[in-house]
Amino acid sequence: MKKQLTLIYGVVLLLTVFTAILSKFSFNKIAVVSILALSGSKFLLVAFHFMELKKANVFWKATLSIFLVLLIGIIALII
């Protein structure tokens, strides 16, 4: 279990570094949506693995995922 959490932590760190690099090179709509998608991925990784949401009811999993998709979608439409 500890090995899996360490792996997830490493993936979150790599996604963070990739987001920082992506933000330095360009600032167009594709880059912004990519950064939002990477941030959403990090959010889901943290929620499901570190907050133990993978053991929660299906309702909470679906609610969190739908909220994230709606949030990223609305922000992407505004840009």
C-alpha cells in the first residue's frame, strides 16, 4: 500500500512539473485547457488515493467527477 501511495505522489509531482513547464512556454487556449486537464487529473488522483474516496459510495465518486468536468468545461468556455 505504501509503495502505491509513493507512486501516486511521484505522478502528482511529475504532473505538477509538467504543468509548470507548459505554462512557461505558451499562453493560448490549448495550453490553458491542457493545464486545466492536468490539474483535474491531479485533483482526482489526490481525491481517490489520498482522501480514500475509492472506498466511498458510487454517488460521491460520480458527483465529484461530474463536478470536475463541469468546472473545467465552464472555465474552458469562458476563456
